[in-house]
Amino acid sequence: MRRRVKKHLPNAITCANLFSGCIGIVFTFQDNLVFAAYAIFLAAIFDFFDGFASRVLQSFSGIGKDLDSLADMVSFGVLPSAIMYELLLRAPQINHISEYLNFIAFLIPVFSALRLAKFNTDTRQAESFIGLPTPANAILIASIPLILAQYNGLSRYILNPYGLSLFIVVMCVLLVAEIPLMSLKFKNRDFTKNFYRYILLLFSAILILFFKFAAVPVVIVMYITLSLIQLKFEDGTLVSGHKKNY
């Protein structure tokens, strides 16, 4: 019995991630973007713990890896694109061109699929990431409706069809860019080896405590910046955007 639980628990948590993504899509259809955003955060929690459970229980399988990517595709690809589509619908139509910008939101699952396929086959990403992880992209998108709910006065600045479209394009590029980013997996508690991770977690906690969801974009930018600083100082040089032996 214990062996069966050990074998299937990580996959069960991954399925909870997928279930959260499906629920979030329903909330999006119901025009409840706040709850849809919460579903992304819940899916991200499950996504963290399925990997954690796999490492603790030493339960790894090809099915688990594929299932994780399929769940991520829904929760961190399709769901955030549906949220962006709804945000673009809410944006004022400036001219006849802006009427057709809504569909640019569906570039997100396309590039998320490319990102996930690349991750599954790229041996350089065993210890770190190349390109922005799909959960980070989805969490950033999830913060938008929550920021709008928190600061309603920002809607006239955020709900701009051209600004949102440019944001989508930039995030899609970051998903597949050859930019080395650190993983938040702690293999040990050594402060020196995990210095940048501790810095990120500390400042993220402080920012979120004071600014709540408005801190999320700053945290993502900090994550990318610290990753590049870590690469520069620990690896000495940038080689085509990452180390040769990643």
C-alpha cells in the first residue's frame, strides 16, 4: 500500500494542478477573472509540490514528466491566455485595428507549448531554466486582474489594447529566449550556494507583504535580474546566453 501511495502521490498532485487550471478556465468563461487568477496561483502551488513530492519520495517516471507538461499547458498556457483575451475584450477599442488584437492572446499557449517541449528535451535545464518558466509567466498574467481589483484607478492605464498586445509579445519571447534563469529548488540549506534564491525569497516576501499582488511584476523582474547577476558572477561570463554545460 505504501509503495502504491509513493508511486502515485506526485501524479495525483499534478492532476490537482490540471484540475485547478480547468476550474480557472470556467471562471474566465463566467467573467470572474479574479477567481481565475486565484486558480493559477493554486495550480502553481500544486506544481511546486508535485516536484517536491517526487524528490522526497524518489518517485520519478516518464508518465509523470509528460503529465506535468500537459497539466502546465492547461494551467499556465491556456488559462492565462483566456484571461488576457478577456482583458483585451474589456479594453476600449481605439480603432478598427484594435478590434482584432484580442486573438493575439492565444500566442501564449503556442509559445508555452514550445517552452514546455523545449524543457522536456533540453538536457541543459536539469539544474536551471533556459527561458522564462511557464508558471512564472502565468503568475505574472494572473496578477493583472488582481491588481485591477486592488487599484481600480489603474484600469485606464492597464486596459490598453496596444499595451496589452505588446506585453503578450514580450512575454512570449521571454518564454523561448536563450536566457538562463535560476531554479528555486533548494538542494541544501547552504547560504552561500543559495544566496540569490534567499535574496529573491526575502525581498519577494517583503514586497508582497506591503504591496500584495502589485508586487508580482516587480518580483518577476527581480527574478530575471538576479538570475543574470548570478550567471555573471558565479560563471564568470555569458556564453551565447548561458553556460556551455547547462
